[in-house]
Amino acid sequence: MPDEWDERVQMISTDGVDLDRLRHSVNGRVMLPGEDGYDSARALWNAMVDRRPAVVVRCASSADVAAAVDFSEYLTARLPLF
């Protein structure tokens, strides 16, 4: 199941998605592939696992978690929460 979940997450396209909506609704950082901090934020303790989520949200509060979950529903997919 985790492999299928990871494949679905990696297939999410953020093209045409209003990411400013997410960025303005959280106090934490929102990072996309290629942006500063993305690779270190997505790194797991197990170096053999190399997941590349479409969006990484470094939540600063429970309100940020709620906003990230709401946004994932907006994308009609689940984003991994690390």
C-alpha cells in the first residue's frame, strides 16, 4: 500500500493550481520541487526511501495542518505529511 500511495502522490501535478492560496493560509513554509529547502524537508531518516511529494508543507501549528489537509482535498489527493 505505501508504494501505491507514493506513486499517486508523485503523479499530482501542481500546474495550474493556486499555490498562493496555500502559501497565504499557513504560517509554515510551502515548498515545491526545485525550491530551496525542498530536498532537506522531504528527506527521511531511511536514505533508501526517496519520495518526492508534489508539495511539502512545514507546518508551524495545528491550523497549518488543517490548511494543508484542506488543500490536499482541494487537489483531490492526499499529500504525505512528514
